[in-house]
Amino acid sequence: MKRDSTIKRNWPRHILQWGVLAALVLFLTGLVHGDEPADPEAYCPVGGLQAITTWLVNGTLPCSMTTLQIVMGIALAAAVILFSKLFCGYLCPIGTVEDLLSRVRRTLKIKAITIRNGSVADKVLRVVKYLLLFLVFYMTATSSELFCKNFDPYYAVATGFKGEITAWMSIISISVVILLGFFIDNFWCRYVCPLGAASNTLKFWVWIAILAAVYAGLELAGAGIPWYILLGAFCMLGYLLEILHGKPRYQLLYVAKDLDRCIGCGLCTQKCPYHIDVAASEEQTVAAVDCTLCGECCGCCPTAALGIGTRKGKGHGWLKYLPAGLTIVLTILGIWVGGKFELPTIDMTWGIEQTEEDGTVTRLTDPSALRTMELTGLKSVKCYGSSMTFKARLEKIGGVHGVKTFVNSHRAVVTYDPSRTSPEKIREMIFVPSKFRVRSPDPADVDSVKIVTIRTEGMYDRMDLNYLGLQIRNTGKQIYGLQSEFACPLIVRVYMAPTEQADEKWFRETVEKEVLAMPAHGGSVREIPLDYRFEGMEDSVTFMPVPDYLRMMFTPFKAEFKSRVEEYAGQDQYVYEITDSNYEKPVIRMNMPYLSNHLSRHEGIIGIYLGLNGRLEPAISIRYAAPMTGEKLWDLMTMETWTITYSKDDVREVPAKLGFDTPGTVIRYRTESEVKNRQQNASR
């Protein structure tokens, strides 16, 4: 070990840094897993700060942000204001990687590129993170989606580039972290990181409090200043204070310097990740905006002239453990508090009051007459987007005037007028009948399916039938599918082999299983808690022909272009058909619009379909006429990238959404009248 290494003397920091990085690697790679798949954002304080901003601006939470992330964001802000940038110094995985890159460079004896603090280049580069800070928080608040995901290098790596990223942004940011971070110490942290900009600004919390007070005063005076002006002022003030002042004065902890012991060796400045000129400071405390209390300067000091201390006191030996201890305590406290309560992702009302153009408010409904009801088990309500979809369904119900959604617990509180509707009516109106295919019967083996009807409770979310179907699939019984129909209790029709037997006892045990063991990525098992109740089984049993059942359970897709139907009328037309049993899967139906969009750009394409052919096989069929040919179609369908038109001015090249292994067959297309004539001729 090198003589100037701080690992031994500053071990709390290194244990935390590498412990966090190792835990992230273990959980995100699936080497260690819990009941749920690892969420890269679960404890992200950066997302929490963005969520707070969006909540203050819109009264909603972005994406799938929960109270936990918000509390972690508050904990980070409190740590910065009271102590320093503890997250940056002890927990941030990007900071750990940048520290590692610097160590590798020094080991290889490659000369670093030095950007001196306070130089023109330093001041110009520091503006980048403030521009990104404004962009990230503005875009998040206006879209209710975490904009930082588009370029966050941690998120891109943690999700394996499968998250909500913008590829070119992520590639650039990762390149900045690795390449520039290798040659310039902590380049990302000093000049690019939006969280670094927010943290540096919060260090000057007195000025921020004054700014907030001025804004509030102007709002009370009726100035009507947009919120993004305050955000811009926050960023501008932080940047100016950082480059012109750079010395926050109202923290509880600092790096304390014993001037009598200092021998001016300069090791502290060399070891500081941010190159703060600790050696040149002639003050009792090192008050620098970049300081994270990482303790590297204290760990390398040969005369123990540096230590962690208060503003006016000297450093003490035991205080060197305080920043790491505070980091642990604040993190645990944030997790504990975040799990104690939940903020609604959306909290919206409508139809209660109406504001006229002249500013007068007309009451449409008496607020005192409104009541609330709670809906639980809404597994499809899991983010901002699904919450807004749920709200849109409620708005169509007369007498409903508001909703709060809680995505972490999958529940909603609905506000309604009892004189116009009731909880039972609301449940019926929001219910979406669904079907789930457990497995498909083979027409060669059976000619009909048996239908039995069971009644359940706690299954009013559209995902519930899917989960019950997966539970049944695990039993191995010859049950083909499920279909739900609203009633109290819920009607669930079960389609099974004619010879299959399932009594009330079996259905009760299956429906009321508390956990669904669902295979997950990497061979792990995801356990989904369930809370369904079996209410009974009806006596009647009916039968349905297999062809009718297969057509009923299959969800077709059709995209036909009217102008081309007319254009190619009277010409020879053909159908390019590809069959595959996998075309039953929902993912195929979900990606058919992309295939249709891609193919429709080419001349001769008349329609794209997904359905069952005459042999009851799932098939993708493309109807076309010259100049299109079957060979050209195969080439278009098997391209690595598809051209998708999202709007007139938005045309993108995207990776192919579907893969095809076996070429299809060309069939002559016949109109309905031609088919009818052939059938009549055959019957004569």
C-alpha cells in the first residue's frame, strides 16, 4: 500500500462507498434478489427532489415515484443544509466510479489534466450543471416523467440500457464519466451533475430562503410570476454564489484546520477529490462549496492538523467518524419515515366549481354533500400514467368528482355525490371485463370445451384475472382459459377440457393462494402477494365448440388503408401469411401497430392483420398488390430497424419490434363475393 493512501485512515468512507456499489451490483444483476425485482430508483434522492418539485408545481408525483424517494430527497437536502454533501461523498455510485478512475490513472502513472479551481475554464464549465439542473427539473415538472432518466449514466447501466433512456444521451453521459473522469478528477461531479448543482445551491440556504420569501411576497401581491422563473432564479443564484463566493458559512460541520500543526506539505490539496486548496487556507475551517466532508484530506495529513469539527471548534479524533455515521443514520431514517405514510400520485377534483372568464366562481356541486370510497387491489394503478388513465375512466361516471391514487399500495380514494351514484355503481363502471388464455386446446384432441362458473371477490382490477390464470397454469390442470364478467361477487367463467374435474375445494385452494410465484429475469422468482376470496361455484355446466372458443379468446388486429383499398380495387391482390402459435401472445398484438406503421410507408400495401386463419392457426397476414411482392415484404419485415412515423415531423428509425424466422406463403386474395361464389359453385 502506498504511503499516502487514505484507505486505512479513512476506512468508514471507503466501506460505505464500496459497500453501496457492491450492493447495487449484487441486486441489479440478480445475484441477490428479494420478493420483487430490484428497482434502480428505489432509494434515489435525485428523483425525490424532482418529485417534490413536481408535487409543488402540479400537485402530482411523476412516474412511479413514491413517498420513500421523496423522503430520501428531503434527507439529502437536510444533510446538505446542516452538514455537507454527504450523499456525494459517501453514497453516490458515480462518485465512487470517478474515484476509482483517478486511482487507476495514478497507478498507471498517466498525467492528469488539471483544471484549477477559480480559473476561467473552471467557471465556464461549472455553468453546465446548472443548465442541466434547470432542464431536468423543468422537463420533469411539465411532463410528470423523470427527465434525468434520459441521460443518467447510473440509470442506463443499472437497467442494462433497457430503461426509459435516450440512447445517444446515455452514451454521451457514460463517455463523460469514464473518459473525462479518467483524465480530469471528478469531472462529472464538478461540472455536469445536476444533483451537484442543487446541493451546492442548498449550501447557501440563507440566500435561497430570501429568494423564496421574495417570490412568495410577489405572489401575495398578485404578480403571477411563473414557477419556472423561480427555478431559473434558483439556478442562477446558485451558479453566481458558487463562482463568486464559494464559501458557505452556516453549516454545523466543517473540515477544521489547526494552523499551528500545519507544515504546508500540500498533501491535503493533492488528495482532495475536488482539488480544494486546503493547504493554502489560513482560516480555522475550510468552508468550500465543493467540500463533501469525505475526509480524504484529514486521512492523509501527516501531522493530524486536519479533522472534522464545528465552525469555531477544532477537529477532534472521534469526529472523523461523524460524517459516515450521519450518512447511515439519515439513510435509515429516510427509509423508515418513507415507509410510514404515502403521498397520492395524483389528487384531482372536477365538476365541483367553475371559474368564469370574469373571475367569478360558480359552485356546481355542494362539497359538504360529497362522500369518499376506497378502492384497493388496483394492481394496474402503478405510476403517474396509469393513474391518469384511471382518472379518465372515472371522469366518465356521472356523480364522481375526484380521485387520489396511491401507487405504492395500489389503491385509490374516489370522491362522489351519493345522490347521483353509489360505490357499487362506481365499481361496475370502472370494471373492465377481461380474458386470459392459460393454454390452447388442440382441435385434433378435443372438439369442445367445458365451461364452469365460479364467483370471487377482490378481483376487480384488470390484472387480477391474469394473476389467477398464472396461478392456475402452475397447477398443470387442463384448464384452457378464464373470462370475467362484472357482478357482486365477480363472475369468472372457467374453460377446461371436457374430461377435466375441478371441484369447489380445488377452486377455493387455488383462488385463495396468498402468493403467486412468478418466474423473473435471470432465473429468479418474483413473489406477488394476492388477496382473492372464493365465494362459490355454480351448478350449471355448459359446453362450447373448440373453434368458437379459439376465436372468442383470440384478440385480432386490423389496419386497413381505405385510400389504397380504393386505389387497388380491380387489381390482382395477394396475402402474405406467416403462421406461428406464438402469435397468440399479447406482446405480438401490442407490437402490430409498429409493423403496420413500418410497412404502410411502402407502395402496394393495402392492409395488415393478425387473426386465426381457416385452419385456426394464429397468423399475421399482409394484403398487397403490385408493385409489392412477397420477397420485398419478407425483406421489409426482417429489417433490423423499422421506420416509424409518429407524426408528420417525427419519423424515427427504431429497432425491429418483432422477429421472423420462417418466410411466409403467398395466397391469392379473394373478396367476400368471390369466396361466396366459390362456395355456391362447390355446392352445386
